[in-house]
Amino acid sequence: MTSKKRATCSQWQSPPVVLILKNMESFSTKVLQDFIIISSQHLHEFPLILIFGIATSPVIIHRLLPHSVSSLLCIELFQSLSCKEHLTVVLDKLLLTPQFPFKLSKKALQVLTNIFLYHDFSIQNFIKGLKLSLLEHFYSQPLSVLCCDLSEAKKRINVFSVNQCEKIRRLPSFRRYVENQPLEKQVALLTNETFLKEETQSLLEDLHVYHINYFLVLRCLHNFTSSLPKYPLGRQIRELYCTCLEKKIWDSEEYESALQLLRMLAKDELMGILEQCVKVLNSSTEKQLSNTAQKIKGFLTQFQNLDDSKEEEDACGSQPKGLQKTDLYHLQKVGVSLPPAALGVVPLW
């Protein structure tokens, strides 16, 4: 890769045409060589970037192309993420964030991930399944109009009709909420539309804050458990997320096993995890978990003080104290000269 070629690429007046050859090994060698030679002769008029998809090894380039042809290329090697890493990125950007209010149930998420992991490894098909779930949700749920930004959802609640208010009252989750309220508030929620709208707006605010805190704590828990032996709560954050959707994770045997393993971590490992958790908690603008971040910082300070005190003890212990040699003869001699009470001997008279 010569500097002359790099200078030529940087002096292109128009954006280059990008041509992707998905499977380089399947192309005719003669056709590919002729195409590269012809394209190199018109590079100034027709800038071109070739992206070769290689299924075997980068060495195949030099096997298919002679030196006279490969020398015309400004070769750079890069590797895309694996399919599982792509899936993690998609879930992290779309589902494991409070930015988008739409959330999948445990069963729907497991179906989509199982199809991906055990059938096709296709991110495109996974996204299609996610879009289909989104379409089904908005088509079958009349109150899905509230699945939007918090500010927009509040505006929509203000213009709800009586029929839409009744649909809120029929929600199983709302019924459970009403049952736990005082009698006067129950009557107001079931009969007063204005009070219902105000209460629904307040509940949506609480739900929004809950999702923010939920995913922050989820990432902190993943930092603690992702490096444990045998991964009792899963290696990927999506596995931990599915477990949290399925049951109360703090009551599970896997959680107890993770706690036992965490108690055996070295201090340096634990401090590294706590520092990661502080970064996660500080990444949010919400103040509800700020006290938790301060507590973690306090733990880190205590660990650091332990190191300082240990260094002081080591420094003191390294100084000579002029201790005498305590061999068996010396101990016997000292023991004879001491009174019985000093040796812990009680006379029997």
C-alpha cells in the first residue's frame, strides 16, 4: 500500500462508488482480474471502492489475484462483528433503554432470540420479527397510543374520550392499582374522568422513572455477574433481562449462587466492578439513584483506606525491633526465673 495510492484516494473530487462482492471465492478469477485492471485505468474519472466478502482467509486474495493485479489495490483488512454481538447491539439500542417505551414480553423475546440463535443467525429477520411485534401491539391494543414520549403521552391523555377512559379502567394492571387505594380514591378513579387523567399522567411519570432506574440497576447487576464462574445469571445481558422478566430474580437459586460467588471475589476485582457501577449510575440524569452512587463511592474509599493502612503496617513491620532469639534453652531459663502466677500456674495449697 503505497503513499502515492493514498494521496490519489484523498484527492478524489466526487464520492467513490462502493461495490460489494459478498463472496469473493465464488467469482471467476479471470473476470475479477480483468475488472480490477480496467477499473484501475479509470480511477480518476470513476473512483471505486471494492469490498470483498471473504468466507475463508484473507490469504485467498493473493491466491486468486497475481501480484500484478493485487498491487493495483490499496488493501485494508477489517472484520465485522459476530452475529451474537450484532444481536447484543440491537437489543441494547432498542429494548434495554428507557428511550423507547415499547417493550417485549419474556415469551416474545425468547421466541425471537431462539429463532436467531438456533435457526438462521439473521439480524435482518430478528428486526423483522421485532417490527411485526410492534405492528401487532399497535393494531390490537387501543391504548397503544400512549406508547410514545412521556410529554406526548400526557398531551394525548388530556384529550381522551369517555370511552378511552373506560378502557384504562378495564386494564388488569389498573384494576390491581385501584384495589390497593383508599375507598375515596377508588370512587374518584372509577367515576371522575378528570381525576383519572391526572392520576394516569402521574402513573406514566412513575413508569418512566422506573424504566430508567430498572435498566441502570440491570446493567450494574450484569457487571457483577457476567464474569462469575459458570455464569449463574447468564453471560449476556439479554439472558439476565429474560430472567428478570420471568420472575423475581432476588428469590431465585441462581441469584443466591451468584451472591456466594461474589463473596469470594478478590478485593481488586470487587473494586473494579464497583467503579463500573459508579460510571453506569452517573450516566443518568435521574437523582433517585444518586445516593446509591455515593454509597458505592464510600465503599471504594473504605477499600482504599484498607490499602493505605496495610502499607503502614508493612512499613512498621519492616523496622527491626531488637527482638532476642527465643530458642528452647532460653525459654526454659526464663520460665524457671518467673513466679508460678506469671506462667498461669495456680498453686494447690
